[in-house]
Amino acid sequence: MSKIKQKIAPFLWFEDQAEEAARFYTSVFDDSRIIDINRYPDAVPDKAGSVMLVTFELAGQVFYALNAGAHQKFNDAISLLVDCETQNEIDALWAKLTAGGEERPCGWLSDRYGVSWQVAPTRLLELISDEDRAVASAAMRAMFEMKKIVLADIERAVAALGR
């Protein structure tokens, strides 16, 4: 296993798709790469030589993907937040990550491997945190009506306040 100089890194448990998932994710995000692929040693006879652990990087963030069997499944209790600057970025990531997956409310989705993601524009995060509670509420109510976030609709909801 390669030494990474990141104190905390997400560690994802897959049944047997760790390499496939890592290759998919690195194809989705810019500035991404497979760092290392480790195989099970002979000490694990039923898995010897097969992919055990994949270390990969997405937009500068290191991740680990482990092939550990079907004992655990992903759920919404943990998700990966992608901070997007533009609607084009939201649209592109949404299309790629939902392919074979499932759209969920409020900018959430589950990809083809069951990993939960939030694809959210920076502007939405600013608006729902606004000190003006009317602005924050209008943005939040608009978001509740969406699956994929449409920034223009959020902005319209806030503009309707006359601000």
C-alpha cells in the first residue's frame, strides 16, 4: 500500500468492484488518477492475486476502495459532497454519476455502486446559510422541489423576495 500524506481519507467497501469503481470515478472528475492497486496475498487463498485495495485520487482528494465482500452495503448515512461552480458542472456530473444509479431529492444521488453523492452549487450553500432567514428559507424551499439542483430556479425563488 502506498504512503499517502493525507491525515484522513474516505475508505470505501465494495463487494468486488473496487477497481471498476475507481476507474469510473477517475473518469468522471478532472485532476484524478489511480495511484496504486494492491492484490490479495497468498495468505488469502480464495482471493489470492485478485484486487484487494485501490488507492485513487479525485480532484486532489485521496480515496481507498477495498474489495471485501458483500457483508456491508453503502447507505445515505455517509455521502460525498461535490461543490460545483456552474450549472454546466452540475449537469455533467449529475449525468455521469446517475448513469445506472438513482436520482434522489435535493441534489442527492446514488451511483451505480450504491455510493451516495450530493452535487451542489456553491451558490446554493451560500443561500441556505444566508443571515437573512427569508433568503435561506426561499432557497431551501426551492431546493426541496428538486432532484438535480437547478441554480436558476433557486435564484428565481430568492429574487421573488425582492432582494
